[in-house]
Amino acid sequence: DAPVEKYEYQAEVSRLMNLIVNSLYSNKEVFLRELISNASDALDKLRFLSVTEPQLLEGASELDIRIQTDQDNGIITLTDSGIGMTHQELVDSLGTIAHSGTAKFLKALKDSKDAGSDSNLIGQFGVGFYSAFLVADKVVVSTKSPKSDKQFVWEGEANSSSYIVREETDPEKMIPRGTRITLHLKHDDTGFAHPERIEKLVKNYSQFLSFPIYTWQEKGYTKEVEVDEDPAEAKKDGTDDGVKKKKKTKKIVEKYWEWDLTNETQPIWLRNPKEVTTEEYNEFYKKTFNEYLEPLASSHFTTEGEVEFRSILYVPAVTPMGKEDIVNPKTKNIRLYVKRVFISDDFDGELFPRYLSFVKGVVDSNDLPLNVSREILQESRVVRIMRKRLVRKAFDMILGISMSENREDYEKFWENFGKHLKLGCIEDRENHKRLAPLLRFFSSQSEEEMISLDEYVENMKPDQKDIYYIAADSVTSAKNTPFLERLYEKELEVLFLVDPIDEVAVTNLKSYKEKNFVDISKEDLDIGDKNEEKEKEMKQEYGHICDWMKKRLGDKVASVQISNRLKTSPCVLVSGKFGWSANMERLMKAQTV
Ligand code: ADP
Ligand code: MG
């Protein structure tokens, strides 16, 4: 017989297994979701590879998932004809934690102080393969990769810190390709090994899967059989001749078992948007991206003509766990399909500018080659057009949120992704027109609630030409600056740019609806009340004081000037017309440490 190798779990896995086995009692049925999702990933990988290597499909051309229950012995088997695992892959994958979902879970677990919420967390994040131990005390994985000519078995038990790997030798257990997982259910969980229960769970969890799932179901059909008539009955008729027995037909139910297709496999994005409900879109989102909150908005569209593709995009309601890097996002938020075949979730950067990296969704193109690579994407005209359309749709979707009656929705969006849009103002000149209306700022007349530029423009005085702003590190310091005195007096609204990136964004925009952005802390501020006569007079009277001050201050200032911008303060320090503002100066300093 083949030798049995014993391996220890990575420490994190041990801890996780311990938690799963000993302290999680609710939400157990998520094990099925996790195993189905792994099977589906494995099928996706195979389908993708088989495009260029069709021989991979040899021996088992069907790509499907089959789930069988054995009620008497409390066993569930789940078989997929996917990519399978080699010996090395088996040891690397089942015994360590190298994947996103589970890492997310462990992080959330660390963050949650309340131990009682663990079982909720498991439902939200999933713990991948190990969730099999929610219901099983022994799990056997038998797997055959097309890259290997041998089939291998992984065997683990609930309260053990090690697992074993050996070669599969039982001829009855051989599979042409893929993975079979056998769950030996815990005594209290044998109820899961019931065909109807499994059917219900599969329907619930794999609504949007693109591979068929078959479950092993008991069926019955009625058939008519001829039986001899009961002699007693015959006698009553008075037809008993004592020799001939009368025949009679009777209906009986013949039982048998067969594979039953349990899910619908048409991808949701191929359906007519008019026929898909918001609930379905939200469900699809949660299942596809492993999210537990509904998205803030979604958009489903098809483009035809020059370039043909379908897409569903979403704006999440939360920022991703942990510290997100908007400069170098590694998001896996866009799942690219070519003619229904899942290609990769690694091409976000090719399909969206990085400042929109928070948008999630699926994109299915008919015009790209199936063996598409990053290089092809980067040079493709088709992709350039797709990108443009996707960006436009993303903006429409965000604009939709901003116009929602529920102001809170956009506040939430802004809090999460406002920074991204400001980054967009810096990086995407072409879309300034779409970005600007989405920006929000505090102002001298709205310190509590942020306003849009449209609201600002509406509130402008009839003779006001510019949009005024002051950059500061908080609303409090903005509203206390002496620069504001005269503008307050004249009831001119001033935007408070309190996020360090605000000023850079606004300077990049330059103007909105043909009104320039003007920094009120710079020299030569013209708020429309210049009185040349008076200025001349003042200059004559106080000119020599200015000269004297300049002499005293020397290089510390560029010049000392008379101005009409103050009301109560005697003097103020302003920035030169072409120099950096004080805020920018602060920012640059902070960046060059
Ligand atoms: P994740 O799916 O997030 O990667 P899992 O714990 O669910 O994490 O699975 C761990 C790894 O085990 C997968 O990434 C995959 O490499 C491998 N795996 C699990 N199930 C299968 C399967 N049915 N077929 C092939 N590989 C699998
Ligand atoms: Mg998984």
C-alpha cells in the first residue's frame, strides 16, 4: 500500500479549527456554501485553462458539481470535475491559510471583542475549506489534477493538530479529474445528510453559480400493474366460477434515485435588466464578493455596436477591511469574463482608473480573445472603449446616489470614497465635468453639513464672479481666520477645504461652471468692492509705514501691502499670488520628512 504521510497544521489553522470545532454552534450550514464556492473556483480555473489546453478536458468533459447524501451513515459527498490538486497543491492549500476570505475572518475576529458574535462572523466571511469541520468530525478529500497521473487523499479529523496525505489506491474511488470531498458528519449534524435539506441549501447558496449542481434525489413514478383480484371481492360479484381468477389493475409507486439539476445556471448579467429585482442584484453582489452588507447602488447594462459587453457594477456601502491603499490598490473588485468564461479578477487596473478601484462588478465581453492577458488588455482598442463606458456608468451610478432622496446615502458614500473622487480630480482631467458635481465641502455658511458646488453656485451673490475657498486643517481654524472677516460681512460664502487633498483637487479643477476657484488667503483678493480712489489715498497716507515694516521684517516677507480685506484685525499674512498657500506648504513639508 502507498505510504501515509503525516503533516501538522500551520498554527493559525489549528487555532481556527479549534474555534470552528469547539465554539461555533449556529450558522453551521455555511459549510456547504464554502465547499460549493471552492468547487466552482476549481471549475472556473479548469475552464479557463482548457481554452488553450483542450486536452485537459479529456476523460471528463462535463464541468459540474454533484452532491450525494447517505442518510443511514451520515455522509455527504461533494464532487467537482474541476482542476483538482497535485500532491504539492494539496499540502499547500489545505493546512495553511493563504487566502483572502479566511484572513478577513481572522482579522474581524480579532477586532470583535464580543465572543458571541463569532458565529455571525463565520456567516459573513466564511472560513473556506475548514468550515467543513462545522458539521463533520472527519473530512476526506480525494483529488486528481490533470497535471499529475496520481490521485491523492487528504484526511483530517476534528480534534487533531495534524492531517494525513496518501495516494488513492481504491479503484472504486478513482475519479478522472477534480475533487471529491467526503464529510463524515458529527452525530448531532447527521440531519444535513438529507436529500431535501441539501437541495434547499443548494438552491439558497448557488443561485448565481454558472456550473450545474446536481443532487442525488429519490424519485418515484406511478405505474399500473395487473394483479389477481382478491378472491373475496370476486365472490361478492357472484362471478366466482372457482377456476378463472379475474385480473385487476392497480397503481403502485416505483421508487428510484437519480441526479437532479438543482440550480439555474444562466448568469444574472445575461438576463434582461427589467426582469431582475434589486434583491437579486444584491444577493448576487453578496455572494460574488463575499460581502455581508447590501451595496449602495448597482447598475446593470449592455452595450452594443462597436464593442459588445455586459456588466453589472456596484458601489459598496463600506470601505474594505483594514487599511486600504488608494494609491496602489490590489482590489480584485472586477471579475472579467470573456463569452461567459471567467478569466480573472486581476485586471481591475486595466478596466478602471485606480481612483475608481472601489467599484465592484462583473464585466463579460464578447470581443476579447479567451486567452486574454494583461499585455493584450493594455494595448487593446476594445478595452479602451470598454474602460470609457465603464467609467461613465460608474459616474452615473454615483450621481444616482447623490440625487437620492435619502441624503444619508450620499453622506455615507462621501465618507467612504470622497478621497477617491478627489484623487480623480488630480488624475483624470478628462472626467472633471463628471467629478466636480460629486464633490462636497463644508463652508462658511454650512459648517455642519457638506454642500455641493452646485449648491454653492446657487447661493452666489448676483455680482459674485468667483468661488471662494480657504484651506485649513479644520472647520474651526478655517472659520477663525482673519481672511474671512470681509467676506463674512458681505455674506459671501467661502468653501472650507479641510482635507489635505482638497486644495490640490480644487486647484486641478481650476473652475466650476465657468467660475474660478479663488483662494482667499492669497494677495490681490478681489471681492468686487475695489475703490481705486480710496486705495490711492490710503497708499499715500500709509505707504511709508509699509516700507518701514518691510525693512524691519527683511527676508521674512515678500512685501507689505495696504489692503481692504480686513475688518477688525490689524494685519494678516497672505501667500503670494504664484506661491504655495500656507496649507500646501504644510502639506509639502509633511510629505518630505
Ligand atoms: P479560498 O477558497 O478562499 O482560497 P479555502 O479555504 O476555501 O480558501 O480553500 C483553500 C484552497 O484549497 C483553495 O484556494 C484551493 O487552492 C484549494 N481547494 C479547495 N477546494 C478545492 C477544490 N474543490 N478543488 C481544487 N482546489 C481546491
Ligand atoms: Mg474558498
